[in-house]
Amino acid sequence: MLWSNSLRDFRVAGVIAAAFVVTSSFVLRSRLGWDVPSLLMSLFAVESFLYLAICYFSGSYTIDSFNLNWFLGLNLFIGAPWLIGIAVGSFRKSRL
């Protein structure tokens, strides 16, 4: 089931956040002309903060399966849309 009414289910908010991330990275790349290295460095900063937040709330700063599972799961809503937005924005920019 894609949508759930549970307050613990973050997929609805994750899909909304993913749509925002795709749109913002697309606009930054295609309309505002940010270069790809700058966007990738900002993605690295966000990913670092995301992993540190997961480690903080789990109470463990080691690289273990629990932290990596959450990190990879949240990257479906943050990292992947960011890269998709950069790719689509670059394609759109090259076509104009």
C-alpha cells in the first residue's frame, strides 16, 4: 500500500519532499544556471548532515546496518530526486 494513514508513515511527506527537491534542483540547474559541481557539493553537504542526524537519533555513530538502512531509504526521497533534477535540468539547459 503506497499511502497509509499512520502517523509514523513518512512516505507521504517523503514524496512531497522529493517533488520539492526535484523541482528545486531542476530550477537551480536549468533556470538559474548553477554548475553541476556546485550542486553535487551541496548534495554531499546534505547527505553528510542526513547521516549525522540518523546517527544522532539512533545513538550509534558507527557504520552499521541500521544506520545504512535508514540512510539508503531516505536517499530515495532526497538524493535520488536531487540527481534526477540535475540530470533533467542539464538536459533542458543543453537543449535551449
